[in-house]
Amino acid sequence: MKSLLCRVTNPLNFNRIAVRMSSVTAQRGLGTSCRIQPLALSQADDDADIRSKYRPFLLGPEVEDSDWISELELDTVASMVIDSLAQNQARLKVLVLYGSLRKRSYSKLMAYEASRILHRLGCDVRVFNPSSLPIRDSVPDTHPAVQELRALSLWSDGHIWCSPEQHGNLTAVFKNQIDWIPLATGSVRPTQGRTLSIIQVNGGSQSFNAVNTLRILGRWMRMFVIPNQSSLPLAWKAFEDEGGDGSGDKRLLPSGNRDRLVDCMEEFVKFTLVMRGKEELFADRYSERKEKAEKERKVALAKAEKS
């Protein structure tokens, strides 16, 4: 598992991407626009095992090149991504979590659409499947699914959390995933300094109880939760054929709520790019420096007394 998670996909052949962008924009008359898939991680550049395991949202190049996501005007954030890649920075690494085990899970379908937007923007997106994750503390934390989840969190630059609202709050399936991610493991904080975008889906009318709780959780995990958020009402009406068989091929229908999801993913990428490389700066706290200095003073004193 560790070897799979630690594999680095080809960061980007920037010159090839630039040529593709130039060709496509000339054909479409889009100027500097990036309204297709030139930034997306191609199958040729991807790791086959990672693509198979963590990218179930992919629908194939023929769909990616012509679906609603390919037509989005995302010029500003795409330019930011291009600038980052041109500086030989790695793709943004994004962990996506959803909160239902149903075959036709609307939080999964919504998470897939969010993943496709991020994929279009050149992110290395990995979706965690919670179906094999045990209930917290029912098994040791050496369980493979627990280790997989924790490794993905450490690997990531940011998270996308998508939970259904059930009985006025997030689901046990979703909360269980967060409960397995420790706030700290020794000196390592698996989520500190990472950005977070929050989404909820509703079976009925629009509500914000789940995203409010997700925001609290993100703050508690010392993450930077972006200001925007997405709440999808009447989720069963929001997808083609009511979500179909749940495989993800039935897409999110046009609406203001779909536009809001795009807003959130765009904002997430902007915030993550701006925050990148500054994690240690924002994790540097007076109280922790004071505590560390006091420990070092006591250690030094103990050594002096022994000598």
C-alpha cells in the first residue's frame, strides 16, 4: 500500500501542454482561455494502479473533451496552475472523502463531479472508498484501510469533504473517516495547514447543518477551510436519471447549485496554490515554541546535573 501511495505521477510535460493549449485556443478562438482538458493528468502520464484505484470518476477522454466541465471558463485559476507548473512545482494533491456506502450514493456522485473539475484543473485527485474502513477503535490502527486513509491525508495538499445530511447532521460513515485521522501522531499533524472545501447533499430541501459541522471539524483538524461552500438540495432530482445505477456516469444537471460547486472547486485551487509552501509559517505558534523551549531547557538542565 505504501509503495502505491508514494508513487509520483509524471508532474507534467509543460512544453507539450503549452503546445496543446495554443493549438486548441487557436481552433476555438478562445484567446488565452483554457476551456478544455490541457491540464488534466492524461492516462499516458498517469500511474496505472493509482488511476484504477483512486480515480473512479474518470469517464474517458472522449467525454472529458466535450462535457459541461470542458466548457467552463476558468481562465484565472487555470493561469495560476500553469504558472505553478511552469515553475516545476508538483500538481496539487487532493484527497476526496464522501459519506455514504449506498450503491447510488449522492455524496459519492457529487464528490465525483467535484473531482472532475479538479482533474480538469490539473490536480492529482484521489478518492478514498470508505467501504472497507472499520468503525473507529473496533480494530487496531494498523488495519490496512486505516493506514491507507492516513497515508493519503499525509500525501495531500488539501481535502474535499462531501457528506449527506442525515438527521440534521453529517453521517456516521463520514465522521468515521475523520475520527480515524489523528490530530497528531508524535510530532506529525496529518491535516495541519491543508486547505479544505466542504460540500453536503440533501435528500430534501436545502440545509447547511452538515457543512456547518464540517467547517467545525476542519477548523479542529487545523485546516484552512475555504469561505465558500456547497449544499445540494433534492439530490435525487439534481442528477440525470436520478443518479442511475450510482456508477457515476449520470451527471449533475445544470443549475445554480452546479455553478456553486464550480465556484467552490475554483476557490479551493486558488487558496491551495496561494497557501502552498507556507504551511510551516502558519503552523509556527508562540505557545508551541514556548513549550518546546521549556522542554529543551529541562533536558539541558538534566544533562548538566548528571555531568
